[in-house]
Amino acid sequence: MKILALQGSPRPKKYTQMVLDKFLEGVASKGAEFEIIFLAQKKIKPCTGCYHCWFNTPGVCIHKDDMPEILEKMKSSDVWVWATPLYHFGMTAYTKLCLERTMPLVEPFFIETEGVTTHPARFPEQRAKKMVLISVCGFPEVDNFTALVENFRLLCRAGRRDLAGVLLRPGAESMAFIEKLGKKGEEVLQGFFRAGQEIVEKRKISKEAEELVCKEWTKNRVGFREMANLFMTIHLEHAERTRRGEEKRTLEEVLREDMRILLGGMAVTLKPEMAGDLKATIQFDVSGRQAGQWYYEIADGYCAFREGQLDLPTLTIHTPSEVCLAISRGELDGAKAFMEKRYSAEGDLSLLMRLKSLFGPM
């Protein structure tokens, strides 16, 4: 089997490529041949609808760019894998440019396919009978991909091809912290790997693999949005400091050291089944490098994360930011650090003992 991956992201090293890499690892593990074409790095002019490829030079486009080489690779591949981030609920411009320039692969005649009118394939050596769609987006709901999936479903119907798999990853920005997602992150990446194996072995990606890759990180969409907005706030602050020449650290370095990311990320991981009917507030009084006051409001299986100071919190934790960050990284044991008085707490200490069971890995 020969697989051609048409990668349409303008940022070839980000999340689209992350999941595509895992998919192709699965492909390679079963001995199939594959190639990636980064469309953003190719010179592809837009289709002008001149029909030269139909009437003046049949099968040959009037444009002189990189597309003829891409068409030759498409003609000799068994599976086309279209990998694109979701832009405005559709494919990227790079992906669309490539798709529109496939006009030379069909003839101008009208035929019927599955009750609709389409065009016949021009080249008998055009082997690809299957397509796979891979896409990522920042929003947490999989419904955001509806228009994109329907577009590719119609493309396959018109081209008499099988849409052999649809692999969608919502909430993709969270994959910047894939090591912090623990088991959930591993399961998602393993789903892409499994899908790559299945397209080679079974010529079809299972519904189980499709469902695995789009599994939600959290049921707490309110918390997810709050965390995303916090990330954007820190990103904006970092960009402003960088413009002023006040910041030498990378954004990734800042995020790893920011207490807001730590505490806000922890809030999102509250386990509703463990919280039950718990109603409590937890005040964090933080000193050290990143001093500040933040608090949790836990009720109805949800944990809100806010900045400020409460009058009568259920539990107050006094800690240097360096100690809290070290505990989150696994460099310090939380219980041992408490016994060594590296941080202190007052109020309902039984709630302090429950924190590890109430919250999952950030």
C-alpha cells in the first residue's frame, strides 16, 4: 500500500503534524509506504476555471508550479490522507488550493454516481480509491467539524472513493501539555497510531479508533473555556513584555512557571464523582517569585478558579510558589513538604487530605 499525506497546515510542526505523525507511525508499523507533502511549502496557484485542462491541453493544467508533481504522486497512491486544521469551520486555504487544482484528474463529461451527477476519472492508473480525513481544532466540541466532514463525504461520493476514516481532535491546544494529560493524552495518540495500522490491515478505520481520537479531555467545558482564556491572557502578557524588551523567556518557559496555569489547570480536573455534593472554598495565599491570592469555589461537581481573597474560606493554603510548582512537577512530595513545614494550611485540614483524590493530574 502506498499512502500520500497532504498536510495543509501553515504551521507544519504543530498539532496537525503531531497527530499525523502518530497515524503514520501506525502505517509504518504495518510495512506500508508513505510520503508527506507540506502544501504550505509548495507553490500552488489557484484554479482560474479556465478549463484548459479539459479542452486545450487535456489532463494538463495551464499553471506552471508544483501541482503537476503533486498530481503525479496522487495518481500513483492507494490512499490520500488529507490533514488540515479547522479554519472557520472548514479546511485551510492551502488544502483548498490543492483540491481545486485536481481538475486535470477528471474529464468534463457528466455521469451519475449514487444518484448524483459527477465527472469520470481521466487516468486509469489513478489508483486512489480511499481517502482519510484528519483534522484538529481549538474548540472542545466535535460538532465544529460538521461542515468539513460533509465536504469530504461529498468529495468521496463524487470521486467514487471510500471515506475510509475520519479522525478529529477537538481541544487541540491542550496537546501543548500532552505530558500533563496522562492516560487521556496517551489514549488519544494511541488512537491515531491504531488508525494508521487499521488503514493498512483492514483498508478501513474502525469507529472505535475514530471515537478514541476525539475523546473529550474533560466534561467540564466551562472550565475548559476558562482555562483556554487564561492561557490566552498569559500569551498576550508575554507578547507585550517581549515587545517592550522585558521578557527573555519563551512562552513555554513562562507557562511552566505560572501559578495561574498550575492552579487553573488543577481546577479543571475536579472529579465530580469524588466531589459528590461537596460545597467548599479553598484559598491559595501564595508568596515567593509569583505571589498572589487565588481561590477555588467547589459546588455541584464543578470547581471555579478565581483571583482574589475570600473572607471565610473552608481551607487556606499558604505556600511559596516555588514549593507548589515543585510539588506539581513531582519534585516534592506534598505530604512530606507539609510535615516539613515548607507550606502550611488552616481551616478544614481533612479537605487538604482529600485534594489528591478530588483532582486528577493537571
